[in-house]
Amino acid sequence: MTQRSMMGLVRHCRSKVRGSCFWITWDIDSRNQQVVSRMQYFLFGRRYLKNGKAYEYEGFVWKDGVRYAGQSALFVVPKRLSEVVRFLESNGIDHEFESMNFQ
């Protein structure tokens, strides 16, 4: 099976964050599959069919002001920081963030 590259997402999100922002990174124990799955749903969203009806939940990386930087790392504008930090804290995920500036 071929591994899917995330570089397309990195390139797609490239122009979504300019100026003042925060770099945020986190660490999840890969053995904790429940938290890994929650993080994946939060970041990338999901689509599924139930009783013939399609449901779609937009992931965090698709929102304005969010730039996917790679595994376990994002750039977010200040108005998005509290949303991601709240998610990480409520799920007991160790994280750090730092102020940055993109020109």
C-alpha cells in the first residue's frame, strides 16, 4: 500500500496565514488510539453515510487562518488559537505554542 503524502495540504494552506500568528505543536502517544482518532477528526474532519444520508464535518485545517505545517504542527492566526488550545487541553494533549510573524 502506498503512503499518502500530506504535502498537497501543506502547499494548499501556504497562503492562509500572513502577519502575526502562532506556531503550535503537540505530542500524542500513538498507543492512545482514542486520542489519536479525536485529533485526526478535529484536524481533518470526516465524512460518512448514515441511513443513506451524507454527513460532513469540516476539519480545523480547512478553516480560514489555519495553516497545516506538517505532522503535529500548525500555524494559526490569533483568533483561532483559543479554539485549538481548548481542544488540546480538553483531551489532555501536551502542547506548546509560540508567537511568530509571516510576511
